[in-house]
Amino acid sequence: MEQSHQLVISTFKANFDQDHPIVVCSPGRVNLIGEHTDYNMGFVLPAAINKGIYIAISKREDDVISLIAADLNKKHQTTLKDYKYSDDNWPNFILGVVDQLLKAGKHIRGFNAVISGDVPLGAGMSSSAALECAVAFALNHIFDLGLDKLSLVQKAQKAENEFVGLQCGIMDQFASVFGKQKHVIKLDCRSLEYEYVPFDLKGIKIVLFDSMVKHSLASSEYNVRRSQCEEGVSIIQQSYPEVKTLRDATIEMVETCLKDASADIYNRCKYVVEENDRLLNACEDLKRGDIEAFGQKMYDTHEGLSKLYEVSCPELDFIAANAKKESAILGARMMGGGFGGCVIALVKEPEVDQVVKRMKDLYFQKMNKGMNVYITQIEDGTRIL
Ligand code: GLA
């Protein structure tokens, strides 16, 4: 992380005639359990991690927005009047936030900014949410906009929904901003009430096995999943008008109302309703300190994501299946939107090195490609450095 911090400052000084940019860091996230539940208004259990996006930023007197992506060695320049969607992709996560602030009638001017980070892109650790949150936090600070943390989260999420075009839920942005060292966040995505649950498991590490499959398909298929859930809700509503989202549905409702719907709609809704229950039970496991039971639920989540929700891929299934055979791995599952990215696993600390080696070797033999592995720590959310 230190490297990205230094890089944004040195790149800023080398490119802009301003000496003292402020630097904001916004972390990536893991999610222990509760996948594809956020936009169904259910619960999630994420945490911010020790990998983040850094932005060095300073305001300008005119309306020019001058951006540098230090890791990509790319520049982008536009103005507050002329900004538009960029085929380069990376500027959109910044311009999307600008767009939200302007739509909300906030007074901002131009700015110079440099970004860098060590959250792997497209690996399911929410590099895009981290960037959006870093920008929202930084602009709020330099232009003294007076927005609270939740408003910044909501602006960052809407930037993704309206400018980038991914109909994501609120989990990633919420975790990035509200993260707390050694805690996971039990977030109710309907009421936005949240609780910090201690997650400082002695002798257990959170390990991410990166399949190296980039989830470029995610945007289109992700939005399809979201509309399939909405379609299921509209059928359930014919019998139960009080059901507004899948959060309000029970497994009995799914069984009775969706038995004649298409298999896709039935499977998607069944998964979401089961996953929401699973998360609530998993939180009870955590309270009792029963990490074995918690881990088993992670495997069950993987099964549901793979067979019912169909957002996994052969590489992720292979990693999760191998993890299950390792006695030192207490639980594992694909994490995030899917179609690639990482498997998150809880691994007994003394055996981490051997387990990682075996998992890497097996992956290479089967897939003929390498796998990155990240051993993560739970850290605080977005902050000024
Ligand atoms: C992506 C989205 C989140 C969430 C997850 C799946 O990370 O950005 O809002 O829906 O997928 O749980």
C-alpha cells in the first residue's frame, strides 16, 4: 500500500504545478457470506481490507478535470461542462462521481488528480467501488460539500449505476467507506442499519485464491440476474402483494408461486432466499464462535452460486472443490459478482503456506495457468492520509 501512496504523490508533483495535494485511500473489500443479496434488500457481511485505491487531488480555479492513472500510465482531460463516458473505462468511475455531485446541485470546480492502487482489477475485490469512494470522499473534502459518509456511499453507488451502467447494490461502496479494523459489517441493505461484528479469529487467515479469470462479462450478466430476481418478485406479488423484494419472500412462497415459472427464475429466487437465511444463521455461528459451522455455510453458498444462481465458472468451481478437500480450510466460496475473480477461504494459520502451495500446484496442473493468492487483513475504511 505504501508504494501506491508514494506513487500518487510523486506523479502528482511531476505533472501538476501544485505542491500539496491531499491523499485519500479507500480500500477494497471481502465478503464473508451474503452474495447477490444486497440488491434484493437482504443482508451482507463484508469487510474492508489492506488493499486500496489512492488518490492525490487538488482543486483548480477553472473547470478543467485533469486525471492521471499512474499504474496504467494514462491521462484523461475534460471539463465540468463537457465530460462524457470514456471508452478508456477507468475515467468513468471518477466522472460518474462528478456527475452525481453536479446532479445533486453541489458546487464543485475543476481538479487535478492522480490515482494508483494495489486492489487487483476485475478480481472481485471491488477496485471500482474503492475508486468511486476515494473520489467522493476527496471531492467532499476539498470542496467542503458537507456530505456525511452514507451520502458519499450512495453517490458512489449511483455513479456505478447511472454512469458506468452496472446495477450493483450498495455492499461494496458501503464496505469501503464504513470498514473497521478486525470487524465485519453486518449490513441490512433495506434499512441500512449496520452492526460491527468482531472478526479477529485467532489462528485463522482470510485467504483469497485469484482464479485470474477477469469478470468482463459480469456487467451484462449481473444486470440479467438482477432483473430475473425482480421478475420472480412480480410473480410472488400476485399472491402476496406485501412482498416488495426477495428479502420479504420465504422459501414456501418460492416453492408455491414459482413452481410453474421458468427454471431460471425459480433457481435464482430460491438461491437468494436461502442465502439470506444462511447469512443470518452464519452470524449466530460467529456469535457462538462456531467457525466450523460458519465455514460449512460458505461451501453451501458456493454451491448455490454455482448451481442455482449460475455466476461461477469452471476455474472457481475447481478451486472451491479443492479447498473442500483441505482439512486446514474451514470454508471457501467464490466471492463477489462472479464469472471470475477470487475464492475466499478461511485457512488455519500454521498451514497457510503448505495449503497455498498445494492449491497453486493443482490449479496449474489442471488449468495450465498460474493463480495469485492474497492473504488479507481487515482494515479501516476510507480515510485521508
Ligand atoms: C458486486 C456488486 C455488489 C454485490 C456483489 C454480489 O460486487 O457490486 O453490489 O451485488 O457483486 O454480492
